[in-house]
Amino acid sequence: MSLWEHLDELRARVIYSLVVILAIAIIAYIFREQLLAFLTAPLRALTGSRAELLRLLESCRTLLVDPHLPQMPEDQWAKLAFDCRSFLFQGGSLIFIRPTEVFFGYLKLALSVGLLIGAPFVLYQIWQFIVPALFPHEKKYARYGFAAGAGLFYLGAFGCLFFVVPAAIRFFVGLGGPYLQATFTFDHYISFILWLMLGFGLAFELPMVLFLLAKIGLVSHTFLRENRKYAIVLAFVLGAFLTPTPDPFTQTAMALPLILLYEATLWVIKWTERKRETEIITEN
């Protein structure tokens, strides 16, 4: 095809991708309250059980009507006040401090869901655009690469959502102690979760990067094994850069899976190198 025909096809692929992303985003916006309820579940889980709510309610009653409250030790009074505030907020309430924060926050959430769910279709459009220019063996590697890259990204993003986010919320809320009540704004809470998912998704692409470098001969199993200590340091550096907060908890939560993925990639590269050597010996 001519240059203009290639540009026309590229424009069509981009339009198809945008239409799918916007359609999913519109559906996500319609169900925005259900999505928000799902994302705030880790907050509600902190004080969501019936027994825990009853305990917090009893703290409020004690704080309001107990005649011996003035003689109560300072640390015990602070604990009662903290429990009472926790009951009032019920552990899952978000606030907003700007008039437009809720509207734009829901838009951000809907578009992010559209991008996450629509990503496979976008990758398929990219594949359809570049596949005519590839040789048969390149098509095979590219097809596997797209599939593995998408799978690793979703593994990182949704693994973060279901395992890292609840633990991170518990950790950060617990840092408040008896004198600080966790009250998150809607925009900051949504941004924290979305950026954390994006960071984990991108970080989990590390095996694909290493595997491609090994396929083109820039690195080998021996090289990666000998430089393992540098890879561990790099994993913690990536954890610091790709997470939305500089705290050691989220940094370590990202670094540990990266180290495990690095070790798994070492074995995969070693297996492919042995397979290639066996094929060469057979051919000779």
C-alpha cells in the first residue's frame, strides 16, 4: 500500500479502538456506584463486621454518657474517641473537597476501566496493522508476545487490586494510630488505586523485556544469573518509581513479585537456550 493508504488504515484502527474504549467507559460510568462500592470494600472491611460495629458503637456510648469519663486515663480516652470516629465514618466513607471532584473522578474511573478492559481489543488492532509487514516466524513471536504481554499486565494490575490494595489500605490506615482518623478524598483514593494498578501492570512486563533481549542476543541466562544482585536492587528502585507513594510497604510489595518473576524468567531463558542448542546439534 501507499503511504496514504497506510495512514488511512492506521486512522481506522485508532477510531475502532477509541469507539470500544468509549463504549466500555460509558457502561462503566452507568455502573459507577457499583464500581466505587467494589473499590472501597477494603475500607469498609476495616470496621465492617457486625461485632466490630457494635464494639465501636459501645465506645461512642461510653464516650457520651459515662460519668467516670473525666477520671479516665488519657490513652484510654483517646482510644474511645478514635473508635467513635471510626464508627461515624464506618470505615468506608470518602469525602470530596471541590464541587467538580466527584464528576471528574467518576470520569477518570470510567475511562480507566475502558482502557483496562478494552486493552486486548487495542492490542488486536495494533497486531492487525503491523502483521502484513512481518515474516512468518516474526508473526509467530509477535503473536505470542502480544498475548504474554497482555496476560502479564493483567496479572500485575488485578493481582495488585485484589491483594496489594487491601493490604496497603490496612497499612496506611493503621499508621494513623489513636490520634489520626483516615478520611480519604474521592479523587486521591481513586488515583492511588489506579496508579498502583498501572505501576504493577507495567512492572510485570519485566519478563517479556528480558525474554526479548535474550532472543535478540543482548543478554543470556549466564549474564542474568551473574548480575542477580543488581537486578534485586533494580526491582526496589522500580518499586519506588512505579508506585504512587514513596513508602517502603508498596515499594516492597512490588519488588518481591518482580524478583520472583526475574527468577522465573531465568529458567525460561535457560530452557530456550538449551532447546536452541539441541536443535543446532540435531541439524548438524
